[in-house]
Amino acid sequence: MRLIRFALAACIAAVFAFAAISAQADPVKIRLSYVVPVANWSSLLPTKPELMTHLNKSYTLEVTRFQGTPPMITALASGQLDIGDLAYSSFALAIQNAHLDDLRIISDDFQDGVPGNYTDQYFVRNDSGIKTVVDLKGKVLATNAAGSAVDIAMRAMLRKHHIDDKKDVTIVEAAFPNMRNMLEAHKVDLIPGVLPFSYNPDLLKVAHPLFSQKQAVGRTQMIIWAARSGWLKKNRAAMIDFMEDAIRVMRWFQDPKNHDAAVKIAVDITKIPAPVWNSWLFVKGKDYYRSPDALPDLKALQANIETQRQLGLLTKDIKVAKYADLGIAREAAARLKK
């Protein structure tokens, strides 16, 4: 009887041990998001599976496009998304409004206004008579969304020139693809120009930049990857594998010898013809800055969030260092140097 009980206990232990080993062997499912195809790294990772050596081994990848960051924040809060591709403005609001105090910055996506690289431009018509920012008083300005990164920069520039963004101008929301037509039709007097729209030759025929985002707010940590600390702790080993693969893909796209192939991928994803991409995509001085080690500029991010607070778009005093976990990206980059 004792032998039977011993054998039964041994069998049960073996079953649990096998289950534990099987669970450990299962790849971690990583659910990643993006908003803008090509501009956001998340949209490009699936195009280079041959460079992602740990894919389907230690992790699997599910990439989903969101129309904007508010539903992304909701998905992070409900556990339906693991890594959010957030603008600095939405990152701060996720902490303040959604109370995601466990949100952690893990990677850079891209930055604006880094010396030697692109910065967003704010365009006015050539025939508008607008020569300086002061001339915008009484005008109609376009933005993609209140509280967005380009919107905050525009409002900061107005404030620098003593223009009240609520009383002295009218601000309307519009989708980026529609803004050029609105400017040409005299429906608005200023539009923000983000890539690739700011290189549109039809826009450059009728308009010119009045100021840049860098002039308004300096260097901007535009987009970051963020995940919740509990999930990161649970899946840290798989995340390091994933970041190693992601950095390998990022470096491939930024290598000048791969430029033509990168443009072809952009065309395949967006169906936008190659001439729109050829002159600037991943070209130093023409494109946004993207860290080759996936490391965000936390100093710039702190300044960006402080600007958001000064404009009254944020009430919480957020100390960025508290919300950063860059060890995963650093360890992943270190592997690639071996």
C-alpha cells in the first residue's frame, strides 16, 4: 500500500514537473502596437522575420495597428496589449488619467529635432501675408488632435509670442492627409507638416515653413515603447530576446546599403510610390532620429512633459526617471556587440 502511494505521488509530481517544463517552453506572446505605418518601428518588424532569430522560439509577435493612442491606453490598462507605441503626450496622460503608475518606458521609437536630423515644420501659404508667428493672431490653425505632440509644440510657439491659443486663434482638427487641401482652399492658415506629408511637392509649391517644432520646444522624444512593470518582470528573458531582434531589424533599415530595399518595403506596406520615400526615408538629415540602440532621450522627454504641464494639458508632476526601465534595451544591444 505504501509502495502504491509512493508510486502515485511520484506520478503526480512527474505530471506537474512536465507541465511546468512545458509552460516554460511555450513562447511568450508579445502584443505590440503602432499608429503610423513605416514611421513606427512596430509596423516594420514583421517584414524582416529572417533577422528575428528568437521569433517563435522564446516569443511570438502580434502587431496591431491602432487609429490613435487613446484606445491603446485602454488596451494596456485592460491587459489586451503588452507594449504601447505612445507619444510623449499620451504616455503622460496614461499615467495621469488612466492611473497606469506601473507603466515603464522601455525603448525609443523616434525623436524630433535632434541636431543633423529632421524636425517637423509648420506651413503657411506663400500668398498668406503671414511673415512671423505674431501674424497668426486671428487666424485659423490646423492640428491633428488636441494634446498631440505636434499640437503641443504649436501651442507652445504661440505662447512664446504672447498669443493665447484659446482666445487669439481658432484651432480646428483635421487628418494629416487632408491638411494640404485645406491650406490651399484657404480653410486654414497654418498646418503642421509631418513626414511624409511635409515633403509633398504639391505642398511645397504653394506653402513654406513658418517655424519648426525644434524652434518651438527643442528636442522631442516623440514616440516611445511602454509596457507595464508586472508584465515585464514576468517575461523579462523573452523581452531581452525580442529587443535584441528588434534592434537588429532597426539597424538593418538604417544601414545606407539597404536603402533601396527599405523603400520597397515602405511602398509594399503603404502603396505610396517610391519617389515619395526615396530622398529621405532613413536618410540622415532628412528623416527623424532613431536610436541605433533603441534608447530614448529621457532628458528631452522630461522637458516635453513639463511643456505639456505648463500649457495646462497635464496636472500631475511626472518624474520620467521613475518610469524608465532601459535595462532590457541595454542588455539586448550589448549582445549584438559580442
